[in-house]
Amino acid sequence: MTTFFVSDVHLSGSREKAIDAFLSFLDSEIRGASALYILGDLFDLWLGDDDTRFPHLFVLDALRRVTARGISVGVLHGNHDFLLGAGFEKRTGCRLLPDPYFVNLDGKNVLLSHGDILCTDDVAYQEYRRRIHSPEQQDIFLSLPMKQRLMKAAFIQGASQEAVQSKSAHIMDVNKEAVEEMMLHHNVHYLIHGHTHRPGTHGVSLEGRPGTRIVLGDWYEQGKDNVLIWKKDSFRLVSVYK
């Protein structure tokens, strides 16, 4: 059994190389896999299941081809595509998963997360995250015409980019204690996440027991270590795009 993990693909109409690379990845590189997990931010901006801007429909059709081949595809919400809903699931055959999500891989207990819930030092972001994941706030936003949703999203993204420029790298990374607490709570030895765009493998001390945190890279800036391949009792990070 081979399981693939990706995160932070951030597909948008302006990133054609990333689109081509991801579609090729779905159509050819994961053939023979048992499962694919997408750990958030598949899309750079998803404004509801009626958001048909390029390249959304092409990607949905590609995902449908994957699930039609019998490959299980699980998707976590990211901070850019948290409005993925039942329409997305129906169109693609993918499953939207809670964050965090527990899986057992060849006898290993593994926890999956987008990763933003672990950036607890960024208090302002955590408050923003609570608001955007509120069902009431989402219903209000989705009731707006698409044109208004686009305008609001553009304003929010602009404000977010300004805020990021004023924050230290430390604040925007995961909090060590938050990582340990989550892994201990779910009784896992492995945590896989994205969000920070800082790929790598890190040791974690779990009350004296060793643990491992694996961070996936993005697909549009660095394009490094952006795919995790887990086969039997071993794993490796590989670079697919760039």
C-alpha cells in the first residue's frame, strides 16, 4: 500500500505551471496508490461550491478520475479553501475530513492537519480563523452574489498580505507545545501538516517518547519537498514541481 500526501498547492488561474504539474501528478504519478490526502489549500481561493473560475472545473474533473480509479482521496480545509463543501465532494468523489484527522498507516498512528491550528503564537490569526470557520459567518458569505464574494475576498487577501509582512517568522510557525499537546492527546507518533511552507522532518519529544513531525512544502513558490510518499513502514519527501 502506497499513500501520497500533498498540501498548499494553491491552484489559481495565474499559476499555469502549478496547474499542469498537479494535473499530471493526479493522472500519472499516483497510479497504483491506495490513497491520496490533500492537507489544505488545494485552491488559492475557493469562494463556494459554485465557484467555477479557471482552473476549478478542470481540477474537479481530474479528482473525479482519480476516485473513479478506486483511489481514496481525503481533503482537509486550508485557510484559502475553507468553503469547500458537499458540492465539491459530490463532484469529485473526495471526502472532506475534520482537522485534525487520525489515520493508521501500516500499523503507525498518524495525525493529519493543515497546520494553521498549531500556529498559536499568532493570536490575531487564530481569532480570524475562528470567525471564518463559523457556520453562521460562512452562510452569510455564501448568500452573497459571486461578484460581491470576489470583492470581499480580494480585500481580505490584501489585508492578510500586509499583516504577514509585519509579523516575525517565529510567530507564523507552529508552536512547539501545541504540537506536543496535539500528538499526545491523539496518541500518535507522527504528525503530517502543511501551511507554513517550511518543508522538513522534525523530531518531537512526547513525554520521553520520540515522535516525528513532517512538514510538506508548497507547489508554487519553492516547489520543494511538496509530496510525501508513505509505503509500508517508511516515508520520503520528494519534489514534484520545479
